[in-house]
Amino acid sequence: LLQLFIPLGMLGIVYRQIKYALADMDLVFKLLEREPEIEDAPGAPALALRTGEVRFEHVDFHYQPERAILRDVDFTIPAGQTVAVVGHSGAGKSTLSRLLFRFYDPIGGRVLIDGQDIRAVSQDSLRAAIGIVPQDTVLFNESIYYNLAYGRPGASRAEIEQAAEMAHIRDFIESLPDGWETVVGERGLKLSGGEKQRVAIARTILKRPRILVFDEATSSLDSRTEQAIQQTLAEVAENHTTLVIAHRLSTVVEADRILVMEAGRIREQGTHQQLLAAGGQYAAMWELQQREGAQSS
Ligand code: ATP
């Protein structure tokens, strides 16, 4: 029934011309039922999740041996804190989230959660601990209720409504003529970029993961919607260990730590104020963005 195909090596990319729209990367892997490249170690125990500290320890990575993508990437996200990653397109930012979710293993170094090498624990337990708000949320051609409930099978109606409320999308849903039964997706109501992101946020709230990854959309939202989404993300990120893959600097100002990546290496790191004071690449990017912002407004 599912006419699914994906060339190996292009996993992580969501295809649209399939019978069901796919909701996130985890589901892509499930539906494909492909021979996983990454396998659990025999008898791998579940991740023993404690505070949710994430550590990249001297990580090297490439997709193809002739082209290094990450080089000696070393950082920690202390439990409950937010680390944002910025850098030019292709610097390797999204690759960090793929390694954390264990779509790939590092070539060198380790990725640790609460001190455990993620290669040594079961993938199910790893992925249950992490919620990803992806760049582009693809919706099922089903009711909006179904699309939210997917976040956690078995969630009650009250929990789903509450998640929608926290993601600031409940009023919108209830204002639709068919309310929660409105069919969305390619063949239903087309949601705007901002609304789709809110659906993704609501799903993640329902999942209640300890660790969050926000892969910010590259396509730009209007600045009011963008600010509103950022505010919602900040609320959700509170008390969670959070990795933000940022495409706009305005998103990262409040992060506990900002990593500036260039060609697969961390070139600078610090808080927004520290990086501005350092007068390096971040400061230059910030100034450029401020100027562009001033011109376009
Ligand atoms: P952007 O800001 O444009 O999203 P990014 O910093 O997140 O970029 P990544 O998606 O991490 O960049 O990609 C880093 C590099 O790895 C890019 O040059 C990209 O072309 C390459 N790359 C990404 N995925 C694959 C893959 N599956 N196979 C081969 N190369 C890949």
C-alpha cells in the first residue's frame, strides 16, 4: 500500500510524492523499513536518562570520506540549558542534530547523553528522549486532531488540546468551520509555514522529551509570526536541554551559549554579548543582519 522509496544516502529528506505524507524523520525510517545502517549493539540497554546533559566529544564526521563535514566538534549542553548553533549554509549545523538522533555515527569522538555513549544504548530509548521540531513539518492528509495526536499515541483529548494551547494553535483550530476535524495536508487545508511549525511544536510538547532540537526553518516567516514562534519555542524550551539550529541570529540572542560554525569547526563560542564584544565572525554576521533588517523595514 505504501509506495515508498528513497535512495539510500538521501535519508533525512522527506519525499512528498508518497501515499502518506511523512511526519518526521523518525517516521521516515519506520515506514521505509529499510535495513538500518545503524544497528543497536547486541543487548543494548535503554538510555538511563537523568538530567539530560548532551555532550559532543571531539566529534569528526563525514558523509563521504573525501569530504570532512565536522572536525573536532566539542561542546556540552548542560542539563536544562540552550545551545544555539549558527553559521553559513553548509557549515554542518543540521548534521549535529542527525548525529544526536543517531541517523549516523561519528567517524571520530563520541556523542554522550548523561555520560552514556549513544552508540551503546537502544535507538528506541534514545529517540524517545529527544523531540525534534524539524525545518519543514509535513502533515498527514488527515484531521488536524490526528496530526497532533501523532505526537504521542495514546494521549488523551485533554492532553492534545492542552498541547495545542501551549503551542498557541488551539484558537486557530477551533475557529475553523470543521474545527479539530478539519482535514489538513496536501489534499486538505494548506497550513501556513508558521501554523505548520506550531503543529510540530504541539506534537513535541505531547511527546514530552527531555531533550529538544529545534531546526529552524530556512524559509522566512513574516517577522511577527517569527517572533511569536520564537516566543513559543522559548516557553517550551524552558527546563529542557535544547539544541537550536538557527538560520537567523535573532533566534539565538537568549541562548545560554552560541556556537559559531564554519566549515565543520566551532570557530567561536559564548553568549551573544560575549561574542559581540569579541568582534569576530559573529559580530560581523550580527552587524550585517542588523543592516539588512534596517533596509528591509
Ligand atoms: P543549512 O544552514 O543550509 O541548513 P547546515 O549548516 O545545516 O546548512 P548541513 O545540513 O549540516 O549544513 O550539511 C553540511 C554539509 O554536508 C553540506 O555541504 C551538505 O551538502 C552535506 N550533506 C548533508 N547531508 C548529506 C548527505 N546525506 N550526504 C552527503 N552530503 C551531505
